[in-house]
Amino acid sequence: MKEILKRIHSAAPVRICDIGGWTDTWFARHGAVFNIGVTPYVEVQITTFQQDTEERVTLHLGNYNDTYSLNPDNIVYSKHPLIEATIDSMVIPRDISLGIDIFSKAPSGASVGTSAAVCVALIGALDALTPGRKTPHEIAVLAHRVETEKLGLQSGVQDQLCSAYGGINFIHIHSFPHASVTPLNAVEDLLQELEKRLALIYIGTPHNSSEVHKKVIADLGEDAGKDPRIKRLRELAADARDAVNTGNLEVLGHVMNRNTDVQRELHPDLVCKKFEELIEIANYFEVSGCKVNGAGGDGGSVTILGDGDREKKKKLLHTLKKKGYHSIPISLSPEGVHVWED
């Protein structure tokens, strides 16, 4: 059995309730997003050994039940491109071998920024292999570059920033992709009430709506940043920020509903039939608000903000379960990516 040199751990939250999503993109050019970092975390464990093989990185991907090895000096993006490209973006010392375990209880395709959290958590852990430490903002920027530059994917900036910073944030995108993050320091009583009221519901179908998103982008045209719908989304992010700053969760719920309305305006298929059924059930139980997470589409999840009645929330979750929807247990994550050693 190989001798373990050390173990490095990292964890990064996912994102829900992204008010102002779509404005953190290249085509919107500038924007504003309010979002909330929550568990379940993406978890990474790196075990280091003395180098004993050319393929000195072995990946154990719990969510995919997959294990394989690669040479960090000659990486081909083949099996899990996001993970492979992230490793390719970091300096791996030549005198050690790595066992990298990655796992999350957040289902893939739930539209809560899980891919970004994987990238952020993995960068954080790999960063601990060499002297010096990247700041949360530097980690977020690199994670975004992995998706857009190394993999050529469409990606806004809010997911990576929320995963890196955690907490409740107002993100100002000055000029894509450059952004600043303002943490909202709500009082403890409000945070406890917010956590009690929130629910994350997965419709059971993974998010896969690239064709719909292409249609939305084409419809917005070259001046997408001036489109009135994009302008409203920016304004709603500021409204959500103000609702938290003033401690008014009823207003926050109203803003969530208005944001989902604008998603419908962008394209009716962004709020699919299952989302509509889920929202109708939630409204029957008099919730304060519902936000289709992420850009929306034919799969993913909805953030629900209840009215504070615990029994009503229990009945709502029971009804949704009978309809085949899945409640994902969440809690607020006051911090973003964090790294530690055994």
C-alpha cells in the first residue's frame, strides 16, 4: 500500500435564487445578479503520494461511479472535460502522484451551478499543492476561464462567484466578464427565517436547453444589453438586494415571481410545463415566491420561498413528493470555497 504524504480537502457551495440571471453574460455586456450560496457542497479530497507512474493523477468521481488515471502533462479532454480542463489549468508538482475524489449530493443538471462549484472546489484544492494561495475572486475568474476559454462553453460569471464567495451576494458585472461582489450582511434573525422558509425542488429532469437558449440569444440580437427584458432583470437584482437589506422577505418573494415572469417573456419554454405545475402547487400553499433557477428550460429546479408557516411548508413538500418532485435539503452557506488539510 502506497504511503500517504498528506490529504487536502475543499468544499464549495452551489447557487440558488439567481435574480438577474441572463445579465451576467457576454451578450448582455453588463448586468447585476442577486444570488444565495447554499449546501449541498461539492466536496473534493486530494490524497498525495510519492510519484510512481507517468499517469500520476487518479480520479474517483462518486456521482458518475467512475475511476480513471491521466497524465497531467498530457491531458486529453475526453471523459470529463470540465474536470480534465481544470486540472490542466493548474500546476501539479512533478514529484507527487494524486488521488482526487469529487462528490456532491446536488444532482447533475439541477441548474444550481454545480459545474461551477466543481471547478471552484477543485481549483481550491489543487492550489494548496503549491506555495501561495489564490483569493476567492481569483479562483472564480480562473474557473470561468476554464469553461469559456479551455472548453469554449457559454457561461455567465455569477455561478463561479457565488461558489467562491458563499453567502448572499449582489454581483455587479461592470463589463463582461469583469465583476465585483458585494456580500449582503443580513442580521442573524433574518438569515434563520430565510433558511426556514427556503426550499429547493428538483423536477427530476436534468437541465438541457441549449437550443432554447440559442433562440433566446438570437432573439435578443446584437443590442441584447439594451433589451427592456434584460434591463428589468438588472433592476430586479437590485430589488432583491434591497429586500434583504431592509429585512423584507415578502418583497423578496415578489421579486422572485417577477423574475420568473421575465423568464417566460424571454421564451415560454424557459418555464416548462413541469415548472408551471410545481409553481401552481406552491401558490396553492400561499408561498411568497418561486424562482426557476438558472436560465430555465426543460429541466432543473425551482427555489421556493414559503410564507413562514412550518406546517404549510411540510404539506407543500409532501404534495410535491407525491407528484414526483424531489426536495433537495439545503442550508445557507455563509462562506464560499474553503480548503483545509488533515
